[in-house]
Amino acid sequence: MLKVYSHENLTILYLAKNLLELNNIVCFVKNEHYASGGHVGLSTIPVELWVADADDASKALTILEQELGNSQIGRASCRERV
């Protein structure tokens, strides 16, 4: 598993998730329930998009960079492994 994207806005994260799924990349969302009002502490918890297969991670990062990288909604990508 590899984290490929993170954002505080759940809608934007699901846009990224749909982009990956349209390219046949299996992915899933973490921290979704915290983003819907169940915040812990004073800071917001970013919602994370993870790729199930590490082999798809570079393809996923490329797609997200191409589609979201030049827009105002695209933010930094991550390469965090679990």
C-alpha cells in the first residue's frame, strides 16, 4: 500500500480517486469519517488516497500530477508506505 494523495476536502479527494479508478488503479480512502465532522483535536485531519498495489503507485502519481498538478485544487503527493 502506498499513499499517493492527501487533501482536506473530501470532494476533491474523491475526484482524484475517480481519476485513478478510470485508469484501472485499485485505490481506497483513509480518514474519510474524520473529514465528515469527527475531527480529533483542534486541527483538521487530511483525507488520504492510497493505492493497493505498490506497482501502480508511479502510474497513479503521474495521472494525478497531469490531471491535478496544474490546477488550484491539486496539492502535494506523498509516497508513504505501510
